[in-house]
Amino acid sequence: MLFPSDVQTIPEFMVVDLQIMSSHSGNSEKGYGIKLQRVVLHPTSLYSYLTKQSLLAIPGSYPESVEEAEGWSRASPFVMNQLEVKNTSFFSRVPANAFISSSPVCDGLYRLVGQGGSELFPGVPCVDIKESDLLKFANMVGGGVGGDPGSDEVLDAITLFDFASAAEALYVYVTSVPTFKARDPAMSDFLGVPIVDSDQFLKSVEFPGALAVEDGELVEDRVTFPFRHEIVTLSERPVVTVVTSAVFNATGPPAPCPDFALMSEVCSVKKGYIVSIGRDDAPDILRFIFNVTGCQFSPNGCPSRLDYVARLGKRKALCSGAQTPEDGDE
């Protein structure tokens, strides 16, 4: 069976495992040298692949992606008719202060454009993003899916991505889809999904040394850090506020991207911290949970890193049971 029995459709930008095999020689001579054996939906999202070996290794622009695809097609005649050389994909950091339209540009689609509405990338004026993907990749859940385009969840997602763009922490995975324009001429030639580098986004937040402690207890119930990036339309430089009391075992719907550290406050979480970004007079323009325990997946399914401290403790325990020269013969 090619697809799992419970899978009717595969959403765009879903991570899948493909099992392929070579075709017989007659098909290879015609440029159809491989065939799919099995397709399995993977539990990770694109967030698990924000690494130099994965997303950052693919072409960083549309012209580069086309050039690479055409090169592979010429170099691999046995599959040349199975390689897409026009509707290609690329992955790139978004220019600072790019932003997402505050309302749909056409049915269910929002638009990512450069600062002031300028061209986003060379040859790519703009990228359209589905409302469902805005919510998914911001880890927002609620009534926005298929509902009110002005819902709080959608606006929270847009705010997150706009602020991440200001911090030069926003990437976008883009696919060329000119055939989609047949559905609606208002659509862009490019469809994509936004991805936030949470480390870069919250680079100014430092734990635990920045927190005042007295007798082992935190003195402050919240602490602020400079955001260090200018956000268009905000008259002053924003600040990041972190509530120092952790949220434990909160119940709610699961985060759509469990491998992304930031999530809506309504999501379930074992342990996290409430973080907000805003001005002194409006500190909660953007508010979310930083999940410190729930990023379950690692790139390409690689094993977890060794727990050095635990290993040291085990070694000490073994050493304590060893004989000393006084306990036995020398």
C-alpha cells in the first residue's frame, strides 16, 4: 500500500518519509527510473530541520533552486522526466521588517512582503501563506482555522512572525506554484510557510544569572530584557518580559508543532514560562509560552546527546565501591 489507510490527503509542507526503488530498465531509459513504494507521514514539522545539514543546505533563492534542479536533471537522465525543474522550492531568511498582511489578500491566504510592501526576494515579489499554516507554524490553536479571518489567533500569529522578522529570526520555506493562479489571479506565484528561529528571536533573554535570588527563592515575579530590535509602527524600542514562576502541567490542545519552543497559552505544556513582548505602557502586545520540556524531536531523528552529569554521578558511585590497597593485596 502506497499511502497509510487512514490518510486521504497530504497537506502542503508536511514532512514525509519516502520509500523508493528503481524501475525496470525500459522506464529508466525513458527518464522514469524510480517509483514510490511507500509514503509515511512523519511526526516532526519543518522546525526539526532548521539546521545546516537540512533546510539551510537547500537553495536559498528561487533562481538558485531552478539552476540546481536543471543541473540534477541533466546529470541524471534516468530520472530526468521525474524531476521538477520549474516549480522548485527554496529556504531563506526573511529581510528585516518584512511583514504579513493584516487581512487575507484572497480566500484563506495572507501575504508576506518586504519592508514597506517592497519586493521580498529578487524575482519573488511576495509569498502567500495559508491561514491554516499561519496558525500551525506559530503554534496557535483555536477558532481561527476556517473561521473568522480577524480572529485573535490569526492576529497573534501575524504579530509573532512580524516581530520575529524585526529580530532577523524569521525564515520562510517557499515553493513556486504558478499553476495555482488559475484558481485566483490575485494569488502570488509563490506559496510558503514561516519558521521562527526561537534562539535568535529571544537572544536577549538570559537565564538564570539575570534573576535575583534570595535564600534560593526568586525575588522578582517577572523580569524584563531589551528586545534590541526596532519594530515598525512602535514608537519606542520594545522589551521582553518573562514571568519567573513556571507554568506546570497546563492542560489544553496539543501544540501543532511540538518541535517549536514557542506556543499559545492555551496549549498543553509540562513546564513553560510566560513571555511577552511590548512597550512599557503595553507590555503584552505579543504573549506566548516558552516550552522548556516539550521539543520532542531532533533533526533527522538523530539520537539525543549524552547526559554528562548523570554519567559522572554513575562513575562516582562505581568508584566508591572499588577496593583500596588496604582492602586487598597490592
